[in-house]
Amino acid sequence: MQASNTGVSRTRQVVAAVIGNALEWYDFIVYGFLASIIARQFFPSDDEYASLLMALATFGVGFFMRPVGGILLGMYSDRKGRKAAMQLIIRLMTVSIALIAFAPNYAAIGMGAPLLIVVARMLQWFATGGEYASATAFLVESAPAHRKGLYGSWQLVGQCLAVFGGAAMVALVTHFFSPETLDLWGWRLPFIFGLLIGPVGLWIRRHMEDPEEFIEARKNATGPAPSLMQVIREHRRSILVSMGLACGATVSFYVVLVNMPTFAHKSLGLPLDQVLMVQMFAVALMTVVIPLSGLLSDRLGRRPVLMAFTLAFFVMVYPLYVWVAAAPSIERLLVMQVMLCMVIGGFFGPAPTALAEQFPIEVRSTGVSVAYNVAVMVFGGFAPLIVTWLTKVLGTPVAPSFYVLFACVLTLLGTYCMHEAPRAKKPLPFSKEVKP
């Protein structure tokens, strides 16, 4: 394992985790972007809103599997290794993508169609539940001591690449295909493309190695591995704090990134292909901000950076929604998404490392999985459903901002109470070290 100490090997470790993570999230993002078309194919109803709500509810039902998958795969990762867990996750995700890509619609097999979608979503979220914690632990433990914020930030760079890739594929099919062709078969193409996740993801992750930090922690561990209840009992404060930290990130991700194309198209009446182009540009900028913010947290600490960007997001989100809703246009949507995505990127940068640092290495994947996936299930899983329902009930397109503001308050509390790991200094070059 000595090779894992070199810069070249660390780079290879990061690339393996980021690309695999991006491929895993691609299918999930595409489902969110194509929710309105999937609603017509698998959840037909005379009421268009009812059909969309059913599709989004299926989007949320899968989140019930996240804690289950997160806990089981998190414990597997802590006991068998990060690499073993991440390879298993890739295999499970491939099966779920195939189910969605080739599922017959409601007109062909009736109630069997929505059941297939539900099974695929549950399997997908079982696998995804273990991905965040395993990949985050892997990245943070692979990093040099003075660059853990930067390395951890690449976890969310992978998710942004998935958003970018998913938006690009959906933009292509919506631009080049007629609505009739999209409904008939065009919507399946992004999912079929996503099947590359299997061979590509497995090949990439076969070349990873478990981090030396993790290997050393396992060697030094005494006694049997902690049970789930033991982890919850001994680290309950860390779990609650981590849930607060994850709340704002997950709500902003699903409301501002995943649900925005459907919201802007349905509620604001903007062309879907243009909305997706706006989303791609904003996410591209956010992808650049994330590692810079992670690097900044290595210099200033996680708490100051998280607090500053969360407060900025809290102040900006409602006025921007009001401004865009007053006169919907692609230009105003572009300004709003660029501003919000840059601030979200500032928060996303240090967040994975901050979560990982709340737990010791020997229970890190389990602890992060419990906290993150429960927060995602409670606050993120039904976020698209909640904002769609709020918009319908309140009769105002600014309704999504109310839910985001609530999540920001919880994140500010979690940031205030979090454990701040000591900042490590960059080691001196060998030639400058003090010799005895």
C-alpha cells in the first residue's frame, strides 16, 4: 500500500472515486429531469398535476431505502473496506438503471409498469444510500492531512458532473426530438446511455486501493466491530449535528438543481430545453467553486466557510425567487441560478469533509451513512413533491423558497454545534526539515 502515499496514486484514487460517483448519480438526475414525461408513461391520470405528483412520490419513496442501504453498506464499508463497498454499489446501480431503461409503460402492462419503476427506484436508492459515505470516507482518508477539505470536496464535484451530464443528455433529446417521439421512446435514451455505469464504473473502481489511514485503523482496532446500536449510542451527538449539516445541502440540491427544470417549465412556463441549458451553465460554475471552497476550508477551517455561505444562501434565495416569479424569463432564471449555484458550491466544498470529521475512522462510513441518509430521506426525498404541492396549494411560484429557508436554519444550527477538527499545516519539503 506504499504506493498510495504518492501524489500520482492519490490523484488516481480521486479520479476513480469522482468518476464512479458521477456515473452513479447520473441516472438519478435524469429521472428527476424527466419526471413529467415519466409521469405520463407510467402514472397516467386525467389531472396532470396528480400524474406528476405520483411520479415525484415514487422519486421520494425510493428514499425510504436510503437509510437501509446506507446502514448496511456503511457497516460493510467499515468492515470489509471502502473499495469492496464501492464496487458492490456499482453493480446494484447497473441493475436499477436497466429496469428503468427497458420497463414497458402503463399502456403495455398496466399496473406492472409503475411497480417496476418503484422496484427500480428502491434498488437504486439502496445502492446510493451507501455511496455518499463510502466515497466521502475514501476521499478524506486518501488525502494528505493539510488537504482533506479539498479532497473531500471532489465527492460533490462528482455529483455536479452527474447533474451536468444528465442535463446535457436531457437537453439533447428534448431539443432534437418532438414531444411525441420523446413520449414514445426518446426519453429512454439518456437511461440507456447511463448503462455505461456498469463496465466503466467497475473498471475504474477495480484500480482503487483502500486508503492507508483506513488500513491502519483496522490494524489498531481491538475487539469486535461496533454494532449499529453501539454507533448510534456512542455518537448520537455527532449524528444529530451531521443531520443538521446535511439538511441544507440536500434540500438545496433537490430544489435548486434537480427540481428546478420541472419547476421552471411547469410553474413559470419557460421552454424546457432552454431551462436545461441555463442549468448546465450554472452547475458548471458551481463545479469550479466547490474545490476552491474545500481548499479555503483547509486554510480557514470548516465552520467559518460553511457558516458564511449558508448565511449568504439564506439571504439571497427568497428575493431571487420573487424577482424571477414577477417576470419569468430565461435571462432572469440564468441570473438566479448562477448566484444560487455559486453560493451552494461554497457550502458544498467543505461539507463532505466536515461530515466525515464528526466520526472516527473505524465507524466513519456507518456514522455518516446514518446521519446523511436519514436527513436526505426526511428533508430531501420528498423535496420535489413538497415544493410542487406548496406551489399548487399556495398559488405562488415562490413557494419552494420557503422550504429552502427552513432547511438553512437547521444547517446553521448544525454548523454552530459541529466538531471542528484541528487544521494541519503543510509539511515542509525534505530539504528544509530540521535535522538533529
